[in-house]
Amino acid sequence: MENKYLIPKEERLVKSLSWSKVWAWQKSKKQFIETYFEWKPFFETKEIIFWSVLWNMIELWEFEDREKIVAKVMQDFSWNEVIDPRKEKLVRQSIENILANNEFVEKIKEMYFDFWSEFEIKMDAFIDDVYLIWFADNWTDDWKKIKEFKTWKTAWTQKKVDEHWQLDFYCLMTYLTKWYLPEDVELTWFETKDDWNWWITVTWKIKTFKFDVEKHKDRILSWIDKIPKIFLDIQKEQLAWQEQKKWETAENIEVSKIEKLADLSKTIKELQEQEKELKKEVEEELKNNWLEKFALDGVWTAYFTKRKTYKYPDYIKELETTYKEKKKEYEKSDEAEFEEKETFTFRLS
């Protein structure tokens, strides 16, 4: 892939891709920049926190020791304790809401025999120069069976599961690491709802869907080409963002002059549009009055001219095509001589 090494590895703000990064990039470039270029704190919604609580309860297989669950959820990615009163309050309320639903807890415990040996497995691989990191919810040792878990108020459907890219990536990571695709992929949805106090709680509904790997094989493998392109686009965005930051932090630049230039450019553009429309009107008036020329001495002249357009035979067109191709070949060769001049461009957004 051409130009994939736009930024040296040590200067890349995004050094790897995960499912969350790809999803964030596709969903909102603005949010992606704030999170991964500017390192603004990621706001954890109550939905994200609720899911984290439920998942850690399952992973720890803990439904009694509340403090153990709180301690696990209140860790960052480096396993350091996070001090966040808002988050802790939501964590504790989420635990109480889950444990208050005895029917749901019993169903989870019954599911234990369907869980596979590994939880939160880190998967990593390379596609070209792109380092990929993924974490899967539940796997077998050989990665042939995968389980993904979701909580949400809106119902998951088979169609939604079939179109869920995250499952594509799990299959892709298996393929890149093991050189085969998983045989059994499932997504289990735990239905949630808001209670009377707008806290999130679970219902009794738990539904499992199968993901047809063979049916979606072509789409899964198509990400091998898509991922380097996404990584390249992220690098392009980084360069544009860094250039913008240079302007924002530049010293000794009179912004008022730039703003004046922008206003002037805008005015010129508007006048050119008016000029274009008036020219059409004047042309029509001259034609309607059978005039070829109309002038006010020393001020302006309006007139019609005739311009020849030649129709060249094929052998001349072929010569022109050959000439253009030869020019391109020469420009790309090591023998090409050129003179480089700096130009300044100002363009309105």
C-alpha cells in the first residue's frame, strides 16, 4: 500500500488499533481526536459502567462480596485504583440492582456450565505495519469458540448480530493468529431497563444468537485490506491536526490580518458570483438588441468575439497522449531536473 508510512512509529499518536478505536473512528472523527490525540478524559456513561459491573461479576464469579467487585471495576487499564465518586456511586448502585433480581442471578449461575475456559483474552497480531490488539469476552483455548456479551435496553436481533463488526474482528484475529476461522461464535444479550429512579437494572431476559462465520467469511477477510487504510487515514488526520495546532499556538502572527484577508477573500468571491450573473444579463440584452459591441469610452467595453476550436485528427491526439506519458515518465525518473518555488495559498474553508 503506497504512502502507509506517513509518520515514524515513535511519532504516531495512535500506535495500534483495537475494536474500540476502529469503532470510534467510524462513529465520530471529532470524538476520536479528543480521545486519542488530545487525551481528554473518556466520559463513562452509566450504561458503560453498568456493563463493566456485570462483566466483572461474571469474570470474578462473585455475587456476594460487593467490595471485591467495586475494587475491580474501579481500576484503570494499568490496574491502578481510580478515585471517582460519581463512578463509584454508579458502580455500587449497579451491583445492588443486579443482585436484587434473584431470577436473573440464578440464570447467570446456570450459564456457568456454558462458559468456556478463558475470559478477557488479549489477542494481538499485525497486518502490514498495523499492530492490532483485541480483548474477547470468553474463549476456548484453541480460539475455535467465542462468546461475546452485551447489555442494552434496545433488543438485539439476529440481523443486528449478523451485521456486528466486532464479531468480524474476533474472527479475523483468530485467522491472523491461528490461520483458521472460529467454528462457533455466539453473542448473548442481557436486557436492561431504567427503573423509576433512572438507574439501570436488568430484566429476566437473556437471549443468545449464533453468528454464521462461513456466511460472513468474505466480509471478515475484507478487513485485511480495510484496516491498513483506516490506519493510514488516522495518520493523515494526525498530520492535519498537528498542523492546525501549530497555527493555534503560533507566536507573532497578527490574527487580525488573517481575518481581514479572509473577509476580503469572501467579499471577492461574492462579487465574482454577482459579476457572473450580470455578465449573463448584459450578454442577453446585447443579443436582444442585435448589438455586437457596446462601449463607454475610457470606462468599459462589452462585445462579442469568435474563438476557433480545432478538431485534431487521431494521429495528432495520439502524439499528444504519448507526449503526456513521456513527461510523466521523465518526472518520476532519477534523471528529472526541476526547479522548486515556494508558493503561498490562502483558501476559505
